[in-house]
Amino acid sequence: MTRLICAALFFLLFAGAAARAADDNLKLETQLILGSNDPQPDSKPVAKDIEKKLKRLPLKWGSYFVVSSQKFSLAKNATNYMTLGGSEMIVKNLGGEKVELTMIDRGKITQSLKKGQTLVTNVRDPNSFVVLRQAD
């Protein structure tokens, strides 16, 4: 009976540790967004929640379109290097739903990134932005 209880406790501890390790992984999405006042018939509009957030910013465009996007998963303290819109960037998972975005030519942004929150920064093209958020 003692072995059974020990085995059950070991299983519960292992399952808890595995769940915490899975919680440290962030599923993220970066999107290169183009702002425009002109129709872009061949472009995909941004999701409504992102459009709503962009329209709250002091930007001069009425419409926003997805130029490209990347989804990736990052373990705690891991980094992902990418290029979007001609700008090189590094995303690092700091743990606890906190990320660090380093724009190679512009500097670092460190921000909590809970579900539903977005990080928006400009790139070299003045009409373009990078949006970073947790992927669904």
C-alpha cells in the first residue's frame, strides 16, 4: 500500500512539474502589418481585435492589412530570430508571460504579453508595423 501511495505522489509531482514546464512555453505570433488609406484588394485585412487596438493608436491610416505572419513556440529563456519588413528582430521568452522584443536597428522592448494583449512597434517602412501577441 505504501508503494502505491508513493507511486501516486510521484506521478502527481511529475505531472505538476510537466504542467509548469508547459506553462513556461509561449505560443506567439508576429505579423507584419501595412497601414493604408487606399483599398488593398489582394491583401488580407487584420483580425478585428488587432484593428480595434491599432485604431486606438495615433496612426494616420484607416485600414490595416497582414503582409506576412509567423507562429512559433518559445520555451522560457529561449529566443527566436526573424526578419519582417526588412527589420531584424529577436523575441525572447522571459517567463511569466513576459517577452523581450529586440529590434536590431531600434532597441529593446520588454513587456508582459498576456492573452489578448499585443505589442506593436514600427519597422523601417513608415507604413508598416510588427504586431506580437500570444497565438490562439
